[in-house]
Amino acid sequence: MPLTDALLKYNRTEVNNALQPFKNGSEYNYPALLKIQDRLPQMAKRNFSETLAMVVIAISKAFEAMNLARPMNSDQIVELAETVLDSSTEDFLALEDVVLFLQGLVRGKYGPLYESMDIPKFMEKFSRKRESDQLSLRSKMPSHISIGSLRIITNDTSRRIQMVMTATLRQVLLIHQ
């Protein structure tokens, strides 16, 4: 069952099954993730309401699994989902990227959450995950491609430029596979 169908029905087993091709044990299968053609910006452009609903469902179910003492309310979750969709254009996220992050968040992969979650805390952890993905993608870049020619900025002066470069790297890796 595709991830979109599993999310809309919210069947946790089917969601986990749909994510299996994108994982190598506890690590991400970047080549498989890079091959995903239908990305969140495209999905949102085609049907914003349905795409937003899938992200809201994924976030809601993840937060339910965390047993937070002070969870986000439904309005905050919708706002967070919109923030995720808005930021998805920076590095052309796939729905699978978001759901894998949420799965890791539930499992403590991105550090402890203690008792609460809010939009800034979520986005900070999500940003760190995305930056980690960027570093992993850079390390997997074919050796015959000049990093200098891609003008990758290695310090943190401009996150937006880094995210654009991540998207460029994804495209380059797809072409060279």
C-alpha cells in the first residue's frame, strides 16, 4: 500500500511497511529516497488540502505515540503541518522524508523531548535532521563531480542556500545513478 493511502486510513502497520524501502536498518536509504518523484511541493500544488491532511495525520499520530504531558493542540498541529509544507520547497522534501523523521522523533533518534512539543522545538529538530541529510548526501556525491563547481557553502551563513544546494545534489545524484 502506498504511503499516502496508509496515512489517509492511518494504519500504522501499513505506514511502517510503506517506509521499509527507504530504510537500511536504522539508517536512511538515500538512493531510494532520491528516486521519489512526487515531492511535497508538487503534491501541495496539486491538492493542498489532501497533502496538508496527510502531514497533519502523520504529525498527530507521532505525537500520540510520544505520550507528551503537554502536547500540541489541533490548531497548533495544523500550523506545524503548514510550516513543514512551506519549508518543503527549500530542499524538495518527500512525504517519506517527513514520516521517517517523525518515526525517528518518536523513537528518540533526535534527542529527548521531555514533556512538551511546540513548533520551534519541532522545526529545530527537523532542521538538524535535514542538515544531517545534506551532509550524508554530500559524502555520497560521485567523486568525479567537483564540489567547488557546485559552490556548496559549508558554514552556516545561509540555510536557504544550503537547502537549494541539497536539492541540486539530489538531482545530480539521480542523474549519475
